[in-house]
Amino acid sequence: MDQHKYTNNLVHETSPYLLQHAHNPVNWHAWGHAALQKAKEEDKPVLVSIGYSACHWCHVMERESFEDEETARIMNEHFINIKIDREERPDIDHIYMDAVQAITGSGGWPLHVFLTPGLKPFYGGTYFPPKPMASRNSWQQILLAVANAYKEKRGEITEQAESLTRHLQASNKLSLRPGNLSAVYETADAIAGNLIQIADKEWGGFGQAPKFPHTFSILYLLRYYFFTGNEASLKVATASLDKMMMGGMYDHVGGGFCRYSTDRRWQIPHFEKMLYDNALLIDVYTEAYQVTKNTLYANVAQETIKFIEAELTGPEGGFYSALDADSEGIEGKYYTWDKQEIDALLGKDSEIFCRLFHVSEAGNWEGTNILWQPETMETIASEYGMDKQGLWNFIENAKAILLTARQKRIKPGLDNKVLLPWNALMIIALCKAYAAFGREDYLNLAKNNIAFIEKFLFNMNTGGLLHSWNKTPGPQPAFADGYATLIKAYIFMSQATANEDYLWKARLLCERCIELFSDAEGLFFYFTSEGQADILLRKIELYDGATPSGNALMAENLLKLSVYFDVPAWRQRSENMILSMTVFSEKYAVSFGRWSLNILLLVYGLKEIVVMAGNYPFLVKQVLSEYIPHRLMQATGWPSEGWPLLKGKVILSNQTKIYICESYNCLEPATSIEEFKNQLYSARDKKVNRLA
């Protein structure tokens, strides 16, 4: 079909996903007052189609149905058709995903839901085929059946919509009460035990296929090992990390991770590469390196940052959202290899490379090869009579040759919109990588990005934040998760730079978040702000999706900022939030991973580090290199009574004082970095915690 034969309303949008549909024969509208008013005036049901640019099955359904003129005729005649980029409007996606899951028992993308003109859902599903398949109706059959029911059985449709809306409203009403603070020890142990029990002991990860990274659960087990010495938790965490980085989900040639694995062994990925996944994986591999000193973890984290720099960083300093799974209309084509191509590129060196990465003439996936490493480098090195370092150098050289060749291919599509919460996740990951590896370029990337956010995603008219940018700021105000993630990023930036301005910015945003998003009880936070008028209801999101729960992040932020600024009410709110979630964290540990990490915060407390010295920037870098997962830090070259952590602490010229404190109670200050380390290790070995 000539892509310019048709043009619809989406041609005026900036979302790459919406623009992909701008030349469909379907008369698509963006979500907004005009389209919703049109549905009321014409008394037509609203068909909402939700997806994102890197979604493979979204592209499939577009080719099969939305580019088909007869299908478009049916859609245009009977419905007001609205396309939504779920990444631009996650609030709408969350509401109608819940509705479809209630209707069908499952969800996914593309997501399709039929609404009354009053926005109430009455039917929906995900992908629909162009022709009937087994027990599944075709998309055209669904369209005609819904259109007929809306005309002939309006009363039943209205009742179904009302009933489903009542269900959504009821499921959003929370009756949570804080648990007992003294019981969190047992909860922390139980969470670790549950994660160990459900882990795949052979191939890593949790459960069977499809397998997602579940970085929060891995992070929990790493920290649990750090605090308790529990070897089983470390074994499960490292098994998952090892198998993921050896699998096909990791891009061995170009760095970075694909979205998830479709199989148990991490071999066959869903090939889209998302900013948020890679930010969270940089985060966990960096901490894994700090805990284990395994340089392979450091290498993966740094290769992934290199991928982000090369492929997902814009000239203005923003991080782009994603790379598509498809290129030239074929899923994974950019990332897969024929053995003959590798032979031609590597010559006699091809044999060892193909042995390590399981490459064959027949292929290991659909007639081609995904690079994956089912055996360790030690095994292959031994087989070929090489030492590990020699094989490593050999493979690195071979990968560079393949990367050069791959860059000549047609690349997957780029989603170049910049999203606030995903960018803030990347800032946090870069701060952690800077702390662990000491690389100034990582800190500079973070500084550039936060400057971008302050320039383009602060709404100067309202004093609030904006959710997205693509050559121009989008109109959508930021959601609670955007505020929560940026607040956390500011806290990390304050530690990495010893710049207290970042803490003040974190505090101001925290106050704004409380004002805009707090629920009636003043405990949790709604996902949308009070002024958001174009949605069916305001949801409170508590569980983690692919990105962390905004409520869980706010609980962490409130706890940390309560110490920095001595605000007891924030600490109390944080504790009440965390203690209200202990039952869920214990029972559904994978789904509430960030809350589980917050429980560890309560059990083992915050380590408050104060660095006072004339050369404090140098000392800060050394302190950061130590693994202190619950660290708060302030540094200064002179006394200051304006900050609670600095109150009462004095320093003379040429003195060095490094304090380790908990709840403002400090050890005698160390006068050198070596003494600081000794105090730190001694305190950790005693396993002293604030609840003892």
C-alpha cells in the first residue's frame, strides 16, 4: 500500500508510535477532547488501540488489519478510533489494561478496548488476527459483533460497562493498615526464602518462560546476602545474572539488553531494547560487581552504558526511549547471523567464536543464529588450550569486527521521545556506575541529562513537571512515578557531586508530589494528579511493572529526605507505607520487589556518611567506591549548622573527619579513608541494626 495514499489526524502528533499510524486508512484520532466529544455527538462507541513503537505484535496487527482498506472502512463507519502511545499515556493504559484483564483474564500489547462515549469499558482484548484462527474470531468479526451489539443491545452494553467500571473502582479502594515494625525481620527473611524457592536453579531467573529480568528481586538477594551472609541468596542472584549476560537477551556484539526472553534458557529474546530495562540492568550489574568483584559484571554494565551512549542519547542530552524489535519488517534481523557471514568476516578465527556463541550452519533460531553462550569461557578456553584472558582478548577483537559489519545493516526503528521517569532511572544508574567505576564520563552523562530535564521538562507556568519531550515538550503533566524517580535521581546526584542544591530540588519536588498526588488518607499516592480530567478514575499503583512502583520509590525518598532535612512526619509516612505492604511483599515478592527493598531499609537502617575535609571532593570519590547500599552522604569543607547531618560537627583547617552515623548518632570520626573503611567493615561485621 502506498504509505501516503491516506493521512489521518495522527500526522500532527510527535509520538513515533502514533506517527507510524498516520497514513493508515483508519481515521485515527489522538486521545483528547475533540475525539471524545465526537463520540458523544455521533453516539458511537470508542475503539481505543494502545501500543508502543517497539512492540512487534503492534506492527503485525497494523500490517494485517489497519492497513487493510475494508477493515478500515468498518472501523471508520462504526467507531471513533483512538490510538494511544502507552508510554505517553501510561495512566490510560493502566486503567484499560485492568479492564481487559478483568474481561479476558490476560493482557498485553497491542491492547484494544471498546468504550462508551462516557469512557466506560465494555469489551476488549489484545492481538486479533485478520482471519479466524482455531477458536479465535477475526478482527473484522469482532468489530461487526461489537458494532451490532452496541446498536441492538444497548441496555446490556450499558450494564456491562457500568459493572466493569464499578469493579475497577472497587479494586482501586485500599484497606491497608500498617503492620508491626518489629515483625519486619521475619518478613525480610521470608521474602528471601520465597525468592530462593521459586528461582530456576538451573537457568536462573524466576519461574518458567517467558522470563523477565526482575532486577528488583535480584537486587534484594544481593543486598540480603550483603547484610546476612546468606550464601543461597547470593547463588540465586549470580545464577540469574550469569545466565542473562550469557544468553541471547544480551547483545554480545553491541552491548545492552533486549526486553525479555521467550524461553527458559534466556536464548531467544523479544528483540526490542528499552531504555528503562537497560537502566535497571546497569544498576543491578553494578551492585553485583561491588558485592562480588566479578569483573564480568562490571564489563556488562559498562558495555550497556556504551550502548546507551551510542544508540539512545540525543544531542540535547536526553535519553531516547527504545529501539524496535524489527528491521526491514523482520523481527531480530539486525541482531542475528548466518554462519557463512561470520566465517567470511573472521576467517580461521571463526571456529572458536562460533563454538563459544553456539553458531551453526543450520542456525539456532528460525534458520539463523542468535549469539548466546550456553557454556562458560573457561570451558571453551580449556577445550582450545587457551587461558581465559587470551580467549577474552580474542573474542573482544572478533566482536569489534562483527559490530563494524553490523553497523552497515538497516537499523531497527528508533523511538526518539524522551520520557521523564525513564531518564531519571538512567541518571540513578549512571550515578551508581560512577561510584563503582570512578569514571567521570558517566557522571558527566548524568549531569547533562539532568540539565536537559530541567531545561525541557519543567513547566515554568505551573511549577510542575512534564512527562515527555520529542523536539518539543509534550502537553501531558508528569505522573507520580516521574516525580518519584526524579527525586531519587536528585538524591543520588547530590551524593555523587557533593552539591547540596540537588537536595533542595529533591525536597521541593517531594513537597509538590505530596500536594498533587496524595490520597485522601495521606498515605499513598495516586498515579495521576488531582487536575487530570480526561480519565475514568485515578489509580493508586502499588506493584512494580517493568519499572518501579512510584509509591515504593516515594516511600524510599520520604525516608531519606526525612533524615537530610529532619522531617519526622515524612519518616512516619514512609514507615507506614512500607509496613502496609509487608504482607504483599512476602506473598508476591517478585511483583513487589521495590517494596521488599524498602523493608530491608527498615531492617538495616540508613548509613549516614558525613565527609568534612578541605579536599572533600577527592574523599567523596573514595567513599563512593565502597559498597554501602543504604548510604546517605553529605560532604563539606567547612562547618554548617543549617543541615541536620552537619549540626554540631566542627572541623579545623587541614583536618579530615569522616563520620558514620545512624539516626544522627555517630561513631568517633575517622581521620583517614583507611580508618573510615575499618570502621565501616567493623560495623557491618557486627551486623548492628537500628531495630536491635
